[in-house]
Amino acid sequence: MAQTARTEADKATDNVAELGKRTADKGADVVREAIDRTEDTARRGLETAQRTAGAALEVERAVARRSAEGAAELGRAFAELVKEQARSNAEAFEALTRAVDWDRVSRIQGELLRASVERAVQFSRRYLEVVQAVTASVASTTKEQARKAA
């Protein structure tokens, strides 16, 4: 009887040991799967962060490039305005030095003022066009990069 009880105890011990081993194996499988999922999630998160950073950098480059182009264009337009204004002022001064009556002086001054205002309006219009183009370029680039990042 003692032998039977011992055999039963050994079997029970073996069963508990086997059950413990299967439980440990199952637990290890669950942990491995959780680790794999965590790694995948972390990898996808990193890739998304890299795409987002890349998109932001591209937007920054595009904005800087377009802003530099716009600034150069505005610089050229302003230089042209100054050149035209100087030419017009010189012509007006020459005409004023030859004028002999006040009506002629008044007409020359009026023409100079009208031409100056027209040039200022033309420059302002060009300035707004360039600013709008830069803004549209930035918005377009931002949308494109956001679409790529998504």
C-alpha cells in the first residue's frame, strides 16, 4: 500500500510538473508574442516619427527656398522701382529747370507725382503677388508632406 501511495504521489508530482512545464511554456509563448507586438508597435511608431520629421524638414527647406526666391524677386522689383523713380526725378528736374511759367511747373510736378504713385502701386501689387505665391507654395508643400506622412 505504501508502494501504491508512493507511485500515486510520483504520478501526481509528474502531473503537476508536466502541468507546470506546459503553463511555463504557454506563459513564455505569450510573453514572446507580447514582445514581438511591442517591437512592431515601437518600429511603426519610429517610422512614423521619422516620416513626420522628414516631412517637416522638407517643408522647412521648401519654405526657405521659396522665401529666398521671393526676397530676391522683391529686391529686383524694388531696385527697378528706385531706378525708375530716379530716372523720372531727373527728367522732372531737367524739365523744371527749363520751365518759364508756373503752369508748366505745376504740370511737371503733377506728372511726377502721378508717375511716382503709379510706380508705388505697381510695386505694392508685385509685393502682394510674391507674398501670395510664397504663401501658396508653403501651403501646397505642407499639404503634400502631410499627405506623404499619412
